[in-house]
Amino acid sequence: MRVFITAEVPILCANYWQFSNSYWGLVYNPDYMKGRGRYYKRPNYYVFDLYANHFGDILLNTTIRSETYFQPGCGNVLPSGFPQRFKCYPKAMIIEFLIKPVFQWSPPCVELEKYSDYYSKLHFNCENRSGVGMFFQDEIQAKSNWLYSCEFEVKTENLSNFWFNIQAKDQNYKIAGHSRNLKKNFDWVKVGFDFKTFENTELLKLMFFAHSEENKIKGNIYIRDIKIKELGPAPQYGPTPYISAIASTNEKRDRIYIMVINKNLNEPMKTRIKINGFKFSPVVRAWILNGPSVSATNEGCQEHVKIHYKEVKIDSKDGTFYFTFEPHSVTALELIKMGN
């Protein structure tokens, strides 16, 4: 929204594609196709509402100083400047571990036939079982908040109706990542997945997991060349200010509007605001867009996220006052010129 109203970017008009759409629209009606029902506003509708009704046409110079935070990137989501993982981590920096396809334990209905240290055949003849989970013997020492990848080659034959994957878990058995679910019969393919370790990760172990809705797991799976690659520390977004703000005025210059985002997900932010060259009323009007949590939505015909209004009396000295912004909120402030 800020880009649309800057002089450097000459955008005259910007439309939101699919204003009314049950999947990604600003509004939705679950009974639209039946020719009846009510339209519900999604949280992103209210962002446009704030800018349309509580923001001016003329931008003002704004300076923000705020506490900051870092946010780790992962996989294909990386900070700007690192659009691709291999650019961030050159091949020479990658550390590789080979994992033997041998298990710590397996049920009696699973037989393992080794062709070499890194090539095995798994024969399944499991009746009345919905799942099979087996940890590989090899474990590796791992680092917290670190990027890894896992890849392996696999072939199947005579499989019954079940799927399987390989999962990467830490010492607490939390799943850090897993391959796509594989099923049916196919020739040799290479499968891989990237993942990031959790805080306080010490070990990484791989688990073979199979699942059947029919309680029958049968067939042969060939696995070879299982590798875990240590790619390096997870890139960091940041430092990112908790508070973002933009200010404007109207053509009469009798109002100042301030749009503020508090990106702190847990704590309110008491913020000092100073306005230069504008004497304003001691009552600040505030429209606050928020919900019960950062993940709250208005799906299911609910109205968890909406705008609420309040007026705050302030004690302004030299154009300075304090306002506390709610966690994970967007707030539009309006200051009225003294005497209006």
C-alpha cells in the first residue's frame, strides 16, 4: 500500500484482483452459488478500509526508530540477496553424510537384503498393519537453526495400496522435514527435500515411514545412496523494526493521519510519537485492526478480525505524545488541528 502512494512510483490506479472470491477474495459468501447468503469481510479487506477512510492524500516525511528482530529464512524462502540456495551456500561449503540403509529395529514382517553398504532391498509382507516406522541406524551430530538437505534414490515393485516417505527427526523425535509421499510402482528416481533444524537440535536421525488405509503393506522397495547435506546456518531476515509507520495529511492541512503496524506478535509496543510544526487536539482518534491471535481469520462465517475504534486523551508536550500499539495490529491514528 505504501508503494502505491509514493511519488517515485507513478501508479494511478491499482485494483485487487478477485474482490469477491471464496478462496482469496477480500469478501466471500459461502452461499453465493445458491443465490443467497451473506458476504463476510476478510482481514485484508479492513487494511484497504483503513487506507481508504483514515489516510490522507499527501505524504509527510516520517522517521522511525524501533526495536528490531531477526527472522530466519528456510528452503526457498530466503532474505533478499539470496534468491537461490546454491548461491547462498557454494558447493565447496556443503558437508555430506552418507547414511546406510540399515535399521535400528524392524518388525518381523519386514526383511532387509543388503546389496552393499549403501544399497538395500526392503521386502514388506505386513498384514493387519496400518503403518510401519523404522529408524535408520546412522545418526549425525546436528546444529540448531541450520539448513540441511536429504536425498536418496528409490525404486519399487509389486506394491500394495500404501504410501511411504523418509522423515528427518531430531533427538526429541520432532519432524524437521520429510520427502514427498511415494506410492505405486516406479523405476529408479532421485528424491530430495530441504529442511531447517529446530532450536536446541543436537542429533538428526532418519526414519522410514509407510502407511496404508487398507491395513496391508506389501511389496519391495529398493533404496540406495541416502545422503544428508549440511548447507550452513539458516539465513536471517533483519534487522526488522517491530514498528512500521507512514504519515500523511489532507489538502486543508488540518489533519494528520498515521498508519502504524506493530509486528511484535506477543507484546504491545509503547511508542513515542513527535509531530513537528502541527499543534493538535489533546484527543487522538484511533481505528485498530486486530484479532484474538496473529493466525485468526474470518473464515467459517466468523468475525474474529475487525476494526475497533477508540479515542485516547493525551498529554502532549512540544508535539510529543505516547501511544501503545497492540501486538500484531494495524492502527490508523487521526490528529486534528487545534481549533478545528
